[in-house]
Amino acid sequence: MIESTNTCTSDEGRFWRLVGVVHSGSATSDEQRELEELLQSHSVLRRRYVEHQILDAELRWRYRSTKPIVLSGDSTQLGGGLAADSSALPLWHKPAGGDSPLSQELQCSADDQTKRELVADAHRPLQKKVRAAANLREREERPTILFWKFAGIASSAFAAALVLWLTFSGSRSPNNPAVELASRDRANATPQIKLAVDVTNRPTYVARIVRASSDLAWGNATAPRDFLLRVMKDERLCIESGVVELEFDCGAKIVLTGPATFTPTGAGDAHLESGRLTGEVSKGNFRLLTPNAEVIDLGTSFGVLADAAVGTEVVVFGGRVQVKSHPDSKAKHLLDMTEGMAARIRTDGTAEYGVDSEAGSLVRSVPAAATKSRREVSLVDLIGGGDGFGSCLAGAIDPTSGANDVLGEPGVRQGNDKYHSVDWHPIIDGIFVPPASGGRVQADSLGGTILLPPTNGLTWGPLWARRWDKSLEWTSGSTTDYWSNDTLKGVITRLKKSHFGVVGMHANTAVTLDLRALQLLQRAPGAEFHTTVTNLDNSVERDIPADVALDRAADFTIYVDGISRFSRVDLRRVDGDIDVVVKIRASDRFLTIVSSDSTGESAYDHLVLIDPVILLQRKELEQ
């Protein structure tokens, strides 16, 4: 069912008025019921409600206000300005300890427009996170009304817990093994080994495989050979059966249903030789060629069927698409299509609108794998861009920027002494390279710190994650050694034995998870963090000169709100597998995982986390 944009717009004024009375506590049962019906009916309003709930909690914490914040109908998008009468918003109430600096600045400003700009600046860093949360929720099945009721309760709990955490965390006396690590003598540390990597003939990747159905079968040995399932320009993919989802560098998402033959020809274009696909293209200008047509997406969702006997069929689920005759065809057609329209360009060059197209029944998402419990949130799925319960196959994050780095390449990366927010995912708070100087280091987006020892300030490649899938099993020597230096064999051996997958954290890398965002999105707090960590140091198998000394050890530490709750110093290959269990309380906010080497030598510190999951505090997800 395709929602009407006009209907959503006409309901928006009423929606914001209902949000206002519900948050003020003065709503009648009929008004509460009406708000629930609006949330069920309109995905846009559901998204804005989630944005409002999280923003309400953040602003009330930031300005120590106990009253809910309600945006006016003029503020339908975050960052687009607050209510015209911003003085009516409860942002300048004095906290018990006096005014916050920003509250004082706001009170001293005589100009209401300046006040609105200051408030907008204050919540702007949160906007991308809020939108990421809304996008993540929108990809799941439509949530029950219980979620929307919970969101209101959760926002209040979120604000209160933040205040309590900030109040008491400063007085904690950390029993932190990093203090002991920081005192290590680095005078005898060996120089950093320069690892040889061939960067001259690296392929150009334009897309990646995100998900695959359990019945996926590849034809003609065309399964991707890359470890992170990236697809090169002009790499031909043939699937005999099943469904596979690809994400292009331009952001376009393509769901391909077998049998089909498909070739990505660029970051924003592809060739469908035969078969069926659907696409979601938010930014537009994705170009798809078939044997007898050219489909140009202008920001929409669409379906295409290419058949050598019939021609090309196109259906538009939403937005706008242009369909042209193939550039090499003598016939010249230009069909301008909008939502609900279908068309066909036949092999003889004729074209027609309003056809009874089979494309309308195409698969628009990879079927979810059956699961008995939604209690384990997988870090592999999170890094791949999922909600933790899905089956994302691979992902990577650049520790020097926080960007999605799945199309990048490994290599030595220099830290920049900064904490980087991972704006594209609501649960992954941020990432960083532990600085060379050590000491107190920012470890979360609210300014919390942890104490780290000095390092060499370098890491190798991105933080990566990979899930095992039997349909993507490689033959010997057929895949790329992603982490380089002959690490592939050891990684694959561990990957095949895993349930959820493996995360690679070469020293020095640190990543922080937002436990409160997890609780809000999954409707339950975390109970425990589980993983098995091991060092896949393979220097013994490498031809290392005898006069080169290697430390061959790394440190692995997990912090919760700045306090170390697990630490293993000098983790070596001979130590084997180390099981890790970290208890999580409902009041905990941030969990930080750190892979480091305080000796100044991080070569061959190939730490991997096997099946890293957060166990939630309930047996089954509420239905």
C-alpha cells in the first residue's frame, strides 16, 4: 500500500496538536486514540514522532528541564527551526545547581531569532543520529502501537538517566588497568614494522552485497570474490535462484531476484541482462540499462523485468522514472512515469503505458531468516548497517572519520586525536584511534572519557565485520586477502565456525555503543555483552627477518561509562580464545571496546571478536 503524500500533509497540523496535548498530559482518550491511528497510517509521521521523542529527551537533559518540549506545526523537520514562539518552550528553566552556560547565553539574548538559532545549533549534532534511528526503524516491519507508547516513556527515562549518570560518574574512582598500562616503559619498544601492501592495482569497487536469502544459488562461478562482498565495476553477477540485496556507492539499493544476470557498471549505473529487480533511490539519477531500454530513476522506488522474448517492463512504486529506448535502438521513446504507473518497451521497439505488468509483484526486500528469539543483538549486523537482529553480511567503519568504509581499503591509518561520531547508525555512537599520547581520551558523544596508555597512534585498515553465509563460500585461492599479510586463512577458519560472524579490530581501534539508544529502539535494556576474543597473529608464517623484534601482543579492554569492566593485557596468539562476559545495568549509557598496544608496536596485532552480541533483558520481543 502506497501512502498518499497529500493526506499526510493535511493531517500534519492535527498531528502536532495531538503530540502537544499528549505530552502535556491533558489528552483525552479519544485524542490518544487519534494520535495512535495517525502513527499507524503514516510512515512520515511515525518518523517525525521518533525524532521528536529523542529530541525532547536530549533537550530536556541538556537544559535540565523537567517539562516536555513540543515542536509546532511549522517545525516539521529537525533543524528547520523551532516554534515561532520559542520563549514558550521550557528551555530556560534553572537547574538546581544554577543555569547551564547555554541557558545563560540564551537568557542574555534579547533577540528571539537569536534564541531560536542557538537552540537549533544545540540540537543539530543530534539530527543525523535521530534520522538514522528513524531510518532503521522504518526498515523493520511496521511497529506496534506499544512502541509509540513506549517511546514517550523512554524519552523521560532517557533524560532522567542522563542527568543521574552525569551527576555520579564524575565522583567514581576508576579501578582502571589502563593506569598500570600507562606506566609501561616504552624505551625499548621496537620500531613499527612496515607491512608491504600492493596499492598499485587495487580494483574499483562500486557496490556491495548487503543481504542474501538462505536459498541463494550462484551460477557460473560468479559469486563475489572479495572478503567484504564488494563488487567491482563491470563484475558480472549471475544468480540461479534466491534473492540478493546490493547497495551502490551512490546510495541506491537494488534487490535482485533469480534467475538473473546483473552487472554494476559504475557507482550509479548498472546493466540488467535478464531477470527481475527492484530499486530504492533516494537521491535520484540511477541509470539502468536492459537489452532494449534505458531506465533513469529520478528519486523513487521502482521495479524492472527484463525478458529477451517480451522486452522491458517497468513499474513505479513511488516518485518518478524516465524510460527510454535503448541508446542503440532505432526507435526513440521517452516515457515519463510517476507513482502507480506501469509500462513496457517491447523488443520490436514499440512502447505502451498501463500494461498488466508482472513487475508489480516483484520482491522488494530479502526475506528475513526465521528466528526463535530477538534477545541477542549482533555487533556484526550493527556494523553492517542493521538493527542487530538482521543478517547483514559485511560492513566497515573508518576509525579516523566515522564514515561507512566498506568500499575502502586496508592500510596504515594515522589517528587524529579526535572522537568521531558514527552519524549513519543510531546505536554505534562513535569510533576513534587511541592517541599516541595516551591519558584521558574522549570516548563518547557526551564528552565522557577513559584513561588509556600511550600507543604509536596508528592502526591498520578499518574496523570490519563479516557474517558467514554458505552460499558465498569460496574455493581455495578464489578470494582476496582483505586484511592483507596472509591473514585470510585464519579469519576464514574462525568465520566458518561462528554463528553471528566476526569483527576485526586491529590495534589501535576503539568503538563505542550507545546502550540507551539500543534500549529505546529495541524496547529492552542490555543485560550482558558476550564475545570471544583472540589474536590471529600470523607472523610465524611470514618471512620476517631474524633481526626484527616483534612484540606480537595486544591489549583488549571494555569500558562502561568510563569504567573498565574487562581487561586482558598482552593478549598473544598462544593464549588462544578468551571468553568475555561484561554485565550491563539498565542505567548504563555507553559501552566502549578498545583494541590497543601500549608497547608502541602494533604490527600483527590482528584481534578478532567472534560472535560479539549484547544480550537483552527479556526473553522475547513484545509483539
